[in-house]
Amino acid sequence: MLKKLMITTASLALLTSAAIAQTPEQPKQSPPAATTDQPKQSSPAVTTDKSADKNQVITEQKPDQLLASKVKGSNVMGSNDEKIGDVSDILFDKDGKILAYVVGVGGFLGIGAKDVAMSPQSFQIVPASERENMKLKISMTKDELKNAAEFKPYKEPTSTTGQSPPSRDRAPMTPPSQR
């Protein structure tokens, strides 16, 4: 009987803690300002809890926002409206800020292409039409972009395990049974 009571109590505690963890936390508001004779100005509620900002859920995309899946692969047009290349990657910092769009220029079908990273401010968005997808336009020509410095992604240094590779100048060992 005691065992059954302990199991029931533990189960109830687990269910209750799971339900409490799923309820949304109410944002904390700053205390009301002291009353003065000055007219009151309306201001938005200020949250003092920093964790509320980290766990913010976005429910929909706004018209002035872009998805990385739409930007990556977009054609990049030059100042004379010729196709220069396409966006092959997007560079972010640790805080999620976009630092650059990486444009693959030159080459044929991606072979021999050179990557050039440019700040997002360098691009003008050309909205999609009924027949074509969104494009990005820059004020450079294809030749200018080909002559720009190549973008080199960071490569982590290879770690060594402390073991040296097997030496090839030694004669292979033969089992004692074959000697």
C-alpha cells in the first residue's frame, strides 16, 4: 500500500511540474512611476526579465523580412542588369546578425567559381515578378566582382591526438609461427 502511494505521489509531482513548465511566464512590468503634477506620457511595458527576450517565439513573417532560404540561391545582377552570380551562402555573427552575403561569381555550373562576400547594404532587392524569383542587384560589374578579394571561410585547426602516424620505413612484422 505504501509503495502504491509513493508511486502515485511521484507521478503526480512529475505531471504537475510538466504542466507548470508549459504555462507561459507573464512578463514582469516595471513599478509605476511616482505621481507628479506633470502630464503622464504613455509608454510601452518594459520587461526586466532578460530570459523572456531569449525565448521569444515569432509566429509569422512580416512583409519587410526575408527568409534565408529565399536569399540563398538568388541571382545577383550587376549594374548593367547582367547576371553576375548567385548567393551561395550567408555569413552570420554569434548574435545572429547578418554580416555578408557570399556571392559565387565566374566558373561554369559552380566549378571554378570564386566566392566574394559583400555586406547586405551593398545589395538592392528586386522583388519577384510572376515569372521570376527575387533578385539582388549590386552597383558592380561582373569584372569588378571577379577582381574583388576572395572570401575564405574559417576552417578549424585539426586536432592531434598525440599519436604519431605509423612509420613506413620499417619492415612488416611477421607472426612467430611463420619464422
